[in-house]
Amino acid sequence: MHPEKVAELIRAGLPGALVVVQSEDQTHFATRVVSEAFVGKRSIARHQMVYRTLGELVGREIHALSIEALTPEEAGAR
């Protein structure tokens, strides 16, 4: 699966999110997602939100997914 397709799916599930996805082999992915939807949520809840956008692809076309899930404020501080 192409990284941009993964990014599109995340953007569709988290409207307004800024999403960057990288992959060297198109099965293992690293993503950085910045979204207002993460405000007030713990890390595990943020990751679950991202996983939900990808559904059954995780474990199939997406063998591994590293997630950095930040609020806009957190992203601005880095």
C-alpha cells in the first residue's frame, strides 16, 4: 500500500488532520498525525482513533504502524 493512500484514509477519518506517512517497503509505516480531535485524549485513545480510520487494513496490507499523534499545540511546541 502506498503511504499517500494511508494518509488519505487517515485524513478521511479525522477531517482537518495534518497527516504525514512514510514507508520504505509499503507494509511498515510511520505516521505523524496532528489533529484537534486529540485534545483531552490520552495516547492510547489517540492511537485507537487512528487505527479506526484504517480498519481491517491493519494486520493485512499494513503490517506495522508507528503513530505519533499530537494536538496542534503539542506539535507547535516540538
